[in-house]
Amino acid sequence: MIVPGFLISALTFPGVIIHELAHQIFCILCGLPVYEVKYFQLKNPSGYVVHQASDQPGKIFLTSTGPFLVNTVLGMLILLPASIELLTFKEYSNPLNLLLGWLGISILMHAFPSTGDAKVMVNRILKNPEVSMLWRILSAPVIGLIYIFSIGSVFWLDLAYALSAGMLIPYLLARIF
């Protein structure tokens, strides 16, 4: 089933907002001035951050991939009570956990950077002859994963990631411990 991207973004808007906020936070942490932020809109792109460009590979990498870290950690933490309830009682009995479940899944679905972020990394890290080989080696697989998840989102790979990170990982950890 193919669902239009704007509809998915509308249903999972908290994830879009957190994703863009994470970009903005990493810009600030890297000392890059932010000129404009759109946390959410019902068109493509569903959100964006316009900031000063950098030639420093570390800053480029962090500002591009920051949402992956922030959305993954925050989404998993928010989803944890719902995961625990599901693991313990095998059903959702607390309405608050339904809300937390939706919020956590929404945030996790928007963890992966966009292809626009990948293009910035390609142009400013991979194609830049002044960037060290170490940064290129570290960035190349990350860029590949971004493109794979972008293509895979047509097949709900973003939802599969959200469910895996938010539900499967806590389930496996509970089984181990």
C-alpha cells in the first residue's frame, strides 16, 4: 500500500518536528548560525533548517546525522513504557501508553537523515579533496544507509526501523536479563 508522503508526515508530525529540532541543536552545538527553520509543513519537504555551510567534515557529519541520534534515543525512551506494558501484559490497558506509543513510533520513523543531508555529505565530504580519507571512509557507509532507508521508506522500512528500535530491542533485552 502506497500512502502519500505528506499524509505520513501529517500522521507522524512529532517526528518531523524533533528531526528538524535535532538539526538545529547540532548546528548550534557546532557553532553554525541558523537562518531559517520550518519545523513542520504539509508540503515537501515537511520541515527544514537553513544554516551556514561548513567545510569541516566533523560539523557536516554531525549536523547531517544528528537527527538519527536524537530521534532514536528520544523515540526509544518515550516508547519504553508502552514496550514494557506490552511485554508484561501482552495488551495495552493504559491509554497514556497508546499516546506514548504513537509519539515514540512517530519520532523513530523520522530518525534517518534525508537524501538532502546525504547529498551535502557527498559534496562536502566525499567529493572534497581536502577532506581526510578517514572522514570519507566513515561517511560513505552512513551515506549509503541514508539512501537505502530513503528508498526503503516506500516499503515501510522507516516503520520497520521504528518498531524494531522501539519494541524489538526492549523485548530482546528483557529476554536476556
